[in-house]
Amino acid sequence: MNYFEFYNIPESFMADEKAIKAKYYQLSREYHPDFYANETPEKQQEILQLSTLNTNAYRTLSDQDLRMQYILKEHGLLEEGGKNELPGEFLMEMMDINEELMELEFDFDAAKLHQISEQTIGLVAQLDNDILPVLQRYPELHGITKDEALDEVKTYYLKKKYLLRIQETLSKFATRS
């Protein structure tokens, strides 16, 4: 079952986190296995599945990145080892950054590390800023415009994931300095 349907809330990248938490607590009480201890094994199993579904829905929907990944997967846009392609311009920029990181491996320079760090922080901030209007208007979209928004969000998601890997590499360098 779709987590948004299970929680009876509209699909949104910027979901109401208070509503998610309230629904989680309501369903946690409703589907608590202890209340069904005297029921048939079948009913106990059903409640256990609903309780697990509730926990998984909450974990996913309450985390912005997991929620984004979930929506993209629900729409068939994230494929494991599939066509998760990024724009060539972005990849060229990342190749430059990766080359600079390789240079740091052989000739560490704290100033260069700081410069690359600031550059990636700026890129992430720009990505976040650019996608915000799309995320905000997503629930109101339909048809082709919704599909286009989902494609934009997919590109954002993949770019951000790539930049987070670079930031992880940078943090490894930072521990050396």
C-alpha cells in the first residue's frame, strides 16, 4: 500500500510533518499488537503487518530525502542500475571537482580543500534553491506538468546525491588536516 494513501495525506515532497507524526501515533495506538493478544493468529499477523507498515511509512515520510526517494520510486523514476542519467554539463563540473580531489590525494593543500568544500556547499545551496518552487507547487500539478516536475525532482535528487558523495570525500580529507 502507498504510504501517502495509508496515512490519508496528499502526496507531497513538502508533506506536513506534524500530520505525519500525528497519524503515526494514532495508528501506533490502533495497531499495537498487545491489544490483539487474544485474537486469532491470523488477526494478530494482520495487525503486526499493519504495525510494520505504519513504522515503515513514518520512517520514510518523516525524512525529506527518503520521502523524495519514495515518491520518485513510486512513479517509476528511480531505477537500480538503470537510466539515472545526469546532464552532461553537471557531470563535467563534477569531473573537474573529482580531478581536484585526486590532486589533493597526492599533494594535500588545506586552502584548496576549503575552496572545494565551499564550492560544493554553494552547489548544494543553489540546487536546493532552484528546486524549492517545484517542490512547493507539486501537489497542485496534474498530467504533463506533474511529470515534468517529477523529472526535475529526479535530476535534483541525483545531483544532490552525487554532491553528498563528494562532501563525504571532503570530510575524509578534513580529518587529515
